[in-house]
Amino acid sequence: MTQPAQEPAPADLENMTDEAIAACDGDARAAVRVLLLAMHHQQIEINDLAAEIARLAIDVSRGYSRGRRERYLMRTKVASPDGAGK
């Protein structure tokens, strides 16, 4: 199991905040808007991945009990999110 991400140090957080505002030409409202949009897109990606994990978990338990592990592994390579296995 992976460890949760460490929160950045306060000084790093200040620098990251300044960089985000600077990237939006000093407009703090625009920086917040961009960060909220990025968070929204990441939440959509997390939800999609969670659904994929749930689907695969069903396949693993069924496939493992019937000796279909190799077929499952081949399907997961083909169904990779970046499409590299296709």
C-alpha cells in the first residue's frame, strides 16, 4: 500500500502559492480558478480510476478462482488508460 503524500513545508507552500499567482500574471482570482479547475479534473480522473479498479477487482476474484489469471493480465495491458497496450 502506498503512503499518503506529505504536505509541503510552509516555506515551499508559500513559494508554490507565489508561483501559481505569478503564472496568472499576478491575478490571485485567476490562480484560484485555474487550481479549482485542475482539482475538478483530477477528481473526475480519480472517480474514473476508482470505477476501473472496482471493475478489475471483480475480474480478479472471479478469474483467480477459475484459473484465468493470465487472461486477466492480458486484458489489463490492453485496457491501460493511456492506450499503450492497444
